[in-house]
Amino acid sequence: MRLVFYTSCGFPWGGSEELWSSTARRALEEGHDILVSVFDWPQLHPRIQELREKGAQLQLRRRFYPHVMRRLQKKLLNLCLRQESKFTYHGYINAFQPTHIFFSLASGDEIALDSGDLMVFIRQTKVPFTVMYHSVTPGYVYPPDLAVNMREVFRRSSWNLFSSKMQMQLYGEQLSYDLPNTRIVHHPLRQLQSAPYPDIASGPVRMCMVGSLIKRWKGQDIALEVLSSPQWHERSWVLDIYGKGPDVEVLQVFCNTNGLQERVHLKGFVEDIDAILASHHIVLIPSRQDTGPIILFEAMQAARPVVGTPMGAMPEHLHDGVNGFLADRISKEGFSDALERCWQSRNTWEEIGQRARAYINATYDPQPERTLLELITQ
């Protein structure tokens, strides 16, 4: 088959890229022809480079609208054309003659928002397509025109895929729409090495957070506000924050002004997740918008207790006091209560971690890239 993988990720790489890239690699290995459409970041990510070396065709899209002359040419051509004949910037997809198109949407509404081009394309195409939604904003109210477009995308798509049941439910409620052709698909996990649980009596409790430094999504500021309170200043702990992103300076300033600079360390991006999890007792995920954070599942797989918020996949998989700790709301107060319950139960952390590992091994799809490839090639 001839498959297109189209990603709208607003960063050179992120957790949302793991599923489609792993599926594309598997498709190449099974003999399918592949076209990958990504933004023209200054440096090609190694995973994209690998796909090209394995035989995938690569289409680099401008991160902003095309050049002025091309926009003007398109606008003039489309003035006298009917909707079904209008030109779009995605003619390269038609030229590839695909049998299926897979859209990996970081924000979830990229097709519907692009009413003058990408929305036109999916209305015109006769090629089956699947959409994977990687985000949702709780409490968001869709403008009427955007809501109409969103419903149409859901209706036209062969499959509408999500990272969590909560995400799927929120979309349905926000759009007042019974979503068709839905399914939950997991993300591929790295095969982690089994590491002994660190001795909790030999030094300070070691906590970590892993993810892009974007606090409106990942909520690192929620955890830092909790840890800056007087009761936590009296306890023995350190927090290592792994990742990079636009809020690194804001987070560092907060630590400096709240007396946390000796306890909280911004480590930058570190590839070796094995080493991170092996050297920490617990993992904090104070997320505001994550739908299926990979670090949740990798921490559980590594038998490390997680303290999370009721967002995305966490309420689905974290059972408070059993295989982790779950806040009752996304707020400083809610996360503070959950972290306090966790701290008071620290003599059971190793046991809780083992229950988390057993749970994830029994419930998580070990090969989601195979599952996805079967869906889009059936």
C-alpha cells in the first residue's frame, strides 16, 4: 500500500511523534511505500532521517504559510473554481497517489482550523484517512464555525484515534456530537531495563519530572508551588526536571526566588530514560493538558510510583494509593493533597511501584505500531 504520514507537531519532536514514526518504520519494513509530511525544522530529527534512509519520501512543509507569491497565485486561481476543484498546498499528497492518509494532530483542530486549505483538501479527497488526536483542552468552547468543521472531520475520517477515554469524552461533550469510528491507541514504549528500587533511607527522596518545559501543558509550576510551601522546606528531598522548552527561564527564576535552587535542578533533555528512572524514587506528572503522557506508562513499567493529575489517561490508569497517587483536581491544592498522601506512604513506594508494573504489563498494548498499521491497511 501507499501510505502518507502527516504530522502537525509544533516542535521538532515530541511524544506525539513516537506513534506515527514507529508505524511508518514498521510499514517500510513490511514493504509499503511511504510519504512523510513534516514541518521544515532547521535540523531534521534523527528519526525522520532514519525513515528517509529506509526509503520514505519526505515532504518538508513551511512552518508558516507559503511565500506571498504562491499564496497570491493560489488565491487568484481559486477565485473562479468550484469547491471540489480548488487548489490546495497539499497537491503533493495527490501526486503520491496514496491508498490511506494518517494525520497526527498535535493540537487536535489543525484540519478544522485551516478552513481555506487543509479542510478543503479533506473535502475533496477520495482517499480514506485516519486522524490521531494528541490533545484536548478541558473547558474549551468551540466557536460555531470551527465546531461544524470539527464534526465534519470526525464524520469523514475512517478512524478517529485517541490516547485516553477522557480525551474522547471531552471532544464529544464540547462538540455535542456522538463521535463515530473511535478507538484508543497507545504509544510505543521504550524497552526499559529492570533497575533495583533506590534505597530510600540512604539520602534525600529523589523525585523527577520528565517532559517539555511548557507549563501551560505540563504544569511544572503546579509542583514547584507545592514544593515551595513551608512544610516541604522542612523535608529531605530533591527534584530533577528533565526536558527543554520555552519556560525553562521562568521555572528557574521561580526556583531562585522561592529558595528551591539547591533542591530543584533543571537537567535539560536527557535521552537515557533508564538512567533517569533508575535513580529516582517517584515521578511527578502535574499535567494540565497531557492526554497520554508516555512518561506515565514508562514510569509504571519501571516500577516507579507516579503522582499525577486527573487529566487524560491518568485517571484511567492511576488507582490512588494502589499503583500510584492521583489528585482529585488540576490545581495546586489538589496536587498538594496527592503529594502529601504519597509522602506519608513512602514506606510502601517499592510495593506500589511493583503493582504499577504488573498493571501496565497486563493492560498496555506492547506493539501499538502494529495495531495502528493494521487499522490503516485493512
